[in-house]
Amino acid sequence: MTDKAAPLWRQIAERLRHEIAEGAQPGDRLPTETRLAVRFGVNRHTVRRALAALADDGLVHARRGAGVFVAARPTEYPLTRRMRFHNALSATGRNPGRRVLSVDRAAASAAEAEALRLAAFAPVLRVEGLTLSDGMVIGHFRSAFPGERLAAMETPLRDGRGVTESLALCGVTDHLRAWTRLTALAADPLMAGHLNVRPGAPVMRAESVNVDPEGLPVEYGIAHFAGERVTLTVVPD
């Protein structure tokens, strides 16, 4: 039951929350802010605040230029030592996808050189892209690889092949997660654009290093996940 003493935006949020629970399906589009404002007899700012509260709770998500939609059940993403994005999502019944935005060579940043145990400004191969679950963007990633040792990765990565397959073509037939560092953040405008969320929305930053069976670093990565769309679970091996 809606608390009549609560602020109007909270009353609207509770009403919409109830309606979503009563039978809305993931992907259903909510009425526009204008229509909701007319329905509840309030201004659009009040409606916008109510929708933001629902988004923070993971019940809806906004797509730029398309509207606000009922959110799907968050994707379960287990963090294990043998991380394989495709296999991890497939095991939960999801259809994984990957969209490469760029592949380039550059001098290693200080963080990349330290993580990959390279000399200062040594060449690295960088790949940036988006991860998808059932066609929806759930994350943005940027990885760096030792540019000299793994130079042959460039072509398969540009062709859209995955990291595991590209590493195998360089003779790295297995790799393990050495460490992962998780940090909760608010999305800046750039990351909000990548993830199709509003600026300030909660995101999870995962910084990690993968190593080959001999313990040599082969990948340093930073990924950002949309907080409302992903549940990260640390799984001990």
C-alpha cells in the first residue's frame, strides 16, 4: 500500500513497482515521462525521480532515445580462476556476445607495465569492447596484452575472435586469473554512454590480471559492469 505521507515521487515509484510486480515482462516499455506526468498529475521532474529510484533498485533501465524498460533478471557472472566469459554466461542459460570497439598498439601505461611485468613504455596490444547478455550490453572492457610476446593476437582480435582463442593461436593454451580487484563506482558520462545507463548509475569496476601456466602475465584488464544488469559472484576454486 502506498504511504500517502511519502513524497510524491516515492508514491509514484511504489505504484509503478507494484504494477511491474503484478505482471510486467522484461523488456516491456513503460509509458513516457509525459504520459506518466499526466496520469499522476505531477511534473516530469517528479516522474523522472521516481523512475531513477526504480532504476537504482534494478527494476527498470533506460535506453537512450528509446525509453524506459522493465529490466530483465540480472545476469549471473561467476568470478573464478579459470575465467571464460562465453562459457560462464552459457552455463547460466544466457546467450553471450562480444562487440569489439577498437584494437590498437601503444606504449604501456604505468599500470599496464606493472601488471604485465614489462619495462616502462614497452609495447602493448590493447582491445576495447562491450560484453552482451541476450543481446543487451552488460559491460565494457579494456584489456592490454604484452605487445612483443603476443603480437600474433592482433589479427584474430581484429577479426572478432575471443581472447581465449586468440591466446591459443599464440601458443598460450591455458590461462588463469591471478587476481581480481572489485570497486563500486558511479558511472561517468563516458561509461554511461557505453553501458546505456544514466550518468551516476551504479557500476562495478573489475581490475584483473590473467597469467599463463608458468605464472607469466598475459592480460591486464579493466571491466565495468552495469550494476542493475549483472550479479558478480566470487567462486573459490
